[in-house]
Amino acid sequence: MAMTKWGRKETIIWPPHSPIYTYGAVLMAVVLTGLFLYCRFSFGNSSLQRFYTPTYIRSSVAGAIGASRRDNYRMLMVGARGIPPRLATNPDVTDGETPEPGGKPIPLALSQPALQRGYALLYLGPEQSYIDAPLSAYLKSVVYRGDSLSDLYKLPLIFGLVSLVIQLPFSIAKDVRRRKGLRYGRRLKGPEMLTPKEFNSRVKGDGIGIKTDGMKAMIRIPERAEAQHMQIIGDTGAGKTMIMLQILRQIKHRGDSAIVYDPARDFVKRFYDPKNGDVILNPLDKRCPYWGPSEELRRRSEAKALAVSLFQPPQDRKGEFFIESPQKIFAFLMAYGPTPEELVKWMSDPEEIERRLKGTEHAHLINPKAEHQRAGVLGSLGLVADSLRLLPKKGEGNGDWSATEWAETRQGWIFITSLPAEREALRPLQSLWIDLLVLRLEA
């Protein structure tokens, strides 16, 4: 019964499954060995040694096969009229060219010492039969000064072998990775498990680094990416605070500035240093400086941005009237440049607000005829006024501070703190400070 063979036979398999990197290393070693041998032959041998190299190799190999083996050779001779010819030696010749009747020129010429001794002819003697072993011994003794073929070319061969040994670990490792890629496929996208060293090499990490227990090296991110977001996720007690401490220590060591939101005041205890110009933004902390929102304004349009930060709507109530209306009124009041104390007084006095809005496009927002609307808007203003009331008065704070001036100098760290019981009351101020700092740093 005849067997049926299904499928087709590929004449070319691509990419090849053979260890191409190892083959490449062997080929490179062969090329380098040839280069080393060429350098030894061209620059390490005399003119006569280069000329006799084929004869020396042939006679040495044949002599090693059989002690009485004979071959025909033509030897290089020197002579002159009245002087018996003899075999040429190293002092007799130099680089040059000597015509040979009926054949190729001899790539040698008589040396000056040979000419001075009366020699005038350099020629190839007639072809004669020589026993290979004695001829090899003569060449070794007279021409090659006692060096055998192995002595002459041992070092280049060793260099070639060393070049192969150096290349093999890298080429074999590449072939192993390549075979795994061909067998299991290559990762085109998605997460990949890397060691810290591999990660740093892959992303060119030269910036902030983190290190956990069991890690020998830090995982570093590129310095150019430090301004982007970093997310640290872990259960309680997993070490998130320790990682943040590492990051802050590196920032401190580099002399860079930082804005630290520190609700539990853990980082204030470790890093706060008033000598460096550090600031604590918490009106319930006696170390908090005086700060006024109107003093941050550089353009009238910025008042609306500050108002949006103070009066923030819940996620599901964006665009609500009782959020946007207080924003508009607050931005309008900021145009007068009030101190925090004046601003609190105005926002707490409906008659004062009504007097300042009279005749403007905002007057209808607190129209006495719309009692519920008026009460809602004034109530929102009153809630923010309660937060502003906590701010130190002019001359009472720990010096004066401005986010705009700090963004220009970046002198010292900023710590935004609050205890759990204070957090709700301070939320509008913290939101305003953070948005204002981001606004100034992006400018």
C-alpha cells in the first residue's frame, strides 16, 4: 500500500532555525585568525622567509608524513662571474623585484651587503629532487633561525581561538533567546516581567529609584519622565509609605523642591526644615504663613480659576446652579483685591454682597424675590467663608507666602497637612492651593 505524504516541502526555511549567531561567531573568529596570520606573515617575517613560506610548509608536512619522502623544488641562488653560486640567505636579499627569464619576476632583490661582497646575480636554480625532512630542517636552521611552523604561527592561532572564546558566550545566549522566540513566539506588546537591571537598561533609568526587600538594585525611572504620574498600590502595611520616603529622600539629596500632601503629618516630622524655606499650609498649624487669595492674581481671568477650585461640585452635579453662581460672585469680589479677613466679612454679609453686585450682570443671582435661589447661593458662599476664616490675619502668620512667588524661586518644600477632624473644613483651601500651584508651575 503506497503511503500518501500530505503538505508541501519547503525549499527555504525562513527564518532559519540553525544557531546563526554561533556560526557567525565562528566565521568572525576565522576571519580574525586569517587577519592575525596575515599580519604575522607580512610584518613578522623577513623577505626570504616570506618567499620560502610555501616551500617550508610543503617540506615540513611531507617530512612529517615520511622521513624519506622526496619532492622537486627550485631554490633561490646568488652568484657572480668568478664566484661559485650558493643558496641565498637572509642577509643576501631584500624587498624588490628581479626579472626571471621565461617566468614571473622574483619578488626579491640583492641586498646592499651582497652587492658589496661581489654578488651580482639572484635567480632560481634548476628544479632538483630533495628529501623533504632534511630540506625542512635546513630552512628551519638557516632561513627561519630555528623557528618551526608552530613557533611562527602559534600566537596568531591563539589570538584567533581567544576571539572565538570571547564571542561564544554572547552568541550562544543570543541563539538560545532566538530559539525560544521561534518556539514560543515573540512578545509584541503588553507587560513583561523584568529584573531591576533589565528594567533600568530598557527604559534608560537614570532618575528617581525605589528599592524593596530582596532587591539588589534600584528600579529607576528616566529623569525626563519624573514629572509624569507614579502610582503606588498596595495593602495596608505593604510598604507604600517607605517607598514614598525613599523618593522624598532622593529629592532632598538632589536639592530639588517638592509639594507634599501629608494628611497624617508623617513627612513633616522627617523633612520639614524652616531654615531651608519650607512652608506648612494648614491654617490650624501655628507654623502656617499668612496667605491671601487676591494677592495671587496676576490677571483678572485667574479669579474664575480660583473660584472653581474653592467651589467644587460633586462628581454627579457638574454645572449645577448653586455651584456656578457662587463661583461667579466670588470671582467678582476678588477683583476688589480684598484681604482674607475682608473677603470673609463680605461673604458673610448678604447686604454687603447685594450692594457690591447691584447694577452688575450678577445681581439676579441673589434676587430677594427668588428666596430659595438667594438662600442657596448665599449658603454656598458662607461655607467657603468658614474655611477662609481659619486663615491667619495679616501680621499674625509665620511670615508671608505666595504660590506665585514660590513658583518663580522654588525655594523650600511645601507641606499641605490636615488631621481627620480638620479635613472637611480645610478641603476648599487645600483644593485651591493645589490647583494654584499647578497653575503657576505650568505657566
